[in-house]
Amino acid sequence: MSAEDRLNAMRGYKATLSNQKVSEEAKQNAQAMLDEIGGDQPREELYEARGDKRKNPVRVSAGLKAAQHSPIITESGKQNAAEKLQERGVPEE
């Protein structure tokens, strides 16, 4: 089973666990399957499996630039965004 297939299966089991219309027996089965295939954190594993390959570099840079101007971002967060932009070779505004 590929990493992507495994993650899709994990998503299905997670959906079963949160669905109010599913019986307790089905939820127990879904939890057992999650435990068997390795946990219940598909999002984290998906990012690890894909890496940066699926992220559009232009959109990432745009998000970092937006973070530098956002009033809800801390100064350390703005500095972190500036450092990441510098690492990417994006000129400062």
C-alpha cells in the first residue's frame, strides 16, 4: 500500500470515528484499523510524504510576505517569515 493510499484509508477511518450516524461497533473497528496501520495523524504524514513538492513556491512566498504585514502576527513571527523569504531568495520590499 502506497503512503498516499494508507493516508486516504486513515482519513476514512477518522471520518467514521467522527460520524454521529455510525454505530459504536463500527467506530471500534475503525479505531482498531487506525491502530493497525499506524496511528491517526494523516495530515502530518501527508506533508511528510509529499514534502514541499506539492506547494506552489509563489503562494508560499506570498503567504510569508502577508505574514510580515499582518497585525495578528507577533514580531518574532514576522522575523521568522522574513528569514524564510531571505532563504528562498525573495528580495525584501
